[in-house]
Amino acid sequence: MRRRNVVGHQQLLAPDKIVTGAHIRCTSPLRTWFDLAGSLSLDDLVIAGDFLLRRRNPLSTLQAVDAYLQTRAGKAGYRKATRARALMRQGTDSPKETELRLLLLSYGLPEPGINVPMLDETGGWIQDPDMSYEREKVAVQYDGGHHAGPRQCRSDIFRDERARDAGWRVVVLTQWDLTPFAPGLEPTAVTRVRAALLDRGWTPHPPRSRARPGRGRPADRPPI
């Protein structure tokens, strides 16, 4: 390809590494994800990986990712892809949920469950919270821009009230909670989730460094 501001590359690929999209032929989802290891931060590579494993219409499975990585051992990007694989989880609904999960982990909070069904005393379904801590009965919801509409807002209120009636503490977060108000400050998402867990009896482990190679600044990612 020769075009202004575009750098074309050529490479021989096996047929199973190529798929036919709506308008063009392109590399397969797994191959594309692996190639991104050369340009994305670790967190963004995990976010892209979780997108492959999303709850609705997933493009791959953890087993397929593991099998593919075995074929790429020693190739450029393999180490970062392997590190990302260790942080990838199935069943997410949005990239922001993954960003929030990684943020909580980077500050030493325990890993939450993802879309684990919440049940009442009779076993009836209440909701599938974005993230949850079943032992402490803390549910974490990330509300993106589409939650601002009147209909969705009413639905969210009903959703959260049912959870609280069942004894759960609900923490509702938005993009503002992911981005620190000033350099060096703790994101309010971390502060609020930690407070909810402590209130429900969680005992934190000794503090450790929050730095993790590959972590991007939340402010670099646009809100949705």
C-alpha cells in the first residue's frame, strides 16, 4: 500500500491467519491481537484481549489464545503477549470494565468476579453486576455514557435498589472515577471500592508498589 501517512508491510501468512471481513481480507482476531503487542501498552493489550473474550459474541477463547501463543514462542511480542494473557479474563461487556479491573488490581485491591449472577435468598436472579466481591457482598457497576438517558437511568436505579434490598453494597462508577483529579492522587474508583470492601470486613494485604510496566495513564483514554 502506498498512501500518504501510511506505511505498508508485506508478509507471508498461513491461510488460517487470514479472515474475510465485511469489505476486505484481514488478519485473524488472534493474529491481530498478537501483532498489537508490538505497539500497545500492557494494559491496552489486556483490554484488546478481553474484547476477544467478551461475554456476547466472543471472537476467541482462552484455550485458543493459549494454543496460539504456543505457536508464537520466541517471536517478537511474545513476552508482552504472555504477560497480557495472564491478566485477561472472559465475559466482560466493555473495554472500560477491563480498564477499571486493572486499575483496582494495580492498587492492591482483590480481583473481582466478572458478571457473576447475583441471586436473592430464594435463588432468584437479581442482576449480573459488572464486577463483584461475593464474600463481602460488594457490587461494582461502571456506567458509561449511555447510562445517562432517562430510560436507562430508571433501569439502573431499579437494578441497584434490588441489590441493596438483598444486602449488597453497590458502588457505581463513571469515567470521572477512573481519572485522578491531579497527578499523584488516587483515583476515586480505588478509594470508593476500597472503602466498601473495608466496611464489609475485607482485610488488605501489606501495601506494594503500584507501578506496573505497560500501564497507561487513564487520562489518555477518552470517556465513553
